[in-house]
Amino acid sequence: MSIVSPFPSSRIRSEGFSRSALQARKRAVVKTLCYRLVMVVITDFVAWVVVGGLGDAVNIGLAANVVKTGTDYVYERTWDHISWCLSTPA
């Protein structure tokens, strides 16, 4: 009997798929950009509610998310080099 994990990354490892370092970097970039796009929309909305001006809200949202995008990418790449709680193939 096989246990199926709800987490896609563990399914990828258990099904024998592997990725190169370049694929890992590309994947981290795409994940980061998609996530940050959602966060820009949320930050802009909250800033618009708080400050009342759409222009100011967009400036706040973009500035905050440019910084957060870079830090998120570095964070993801750092965790790619940490083997904590990862099992090795048998």
C-alpha cells in the first residue's frame, strides 16, 4: 500500500522525478512572481482602504512587493540547500 502525500513536492520526489539546479531556480522564480502578484493586489487594496488614494496605494504596494519579491526568492533558494526533514531515497 502506497501513501500519497497531499504535498506536490513530496509526490514529485516519491514518483522518481528529479530536477536540475537550473529547473529549481526557474521554478523558484515562477513561484515567487506568481505569489508576489497576488500579494501586490492584496497590499494595494489594503493600502487603498487605509490611505484612501489609489495612486498612493499603488506606490505603497509596488515598493513593498519589490523588496518582498527579492527576499522571498533568496529565502526559497536558501531552503533548497537545507536538507532538514528531507528523506534520502532508499
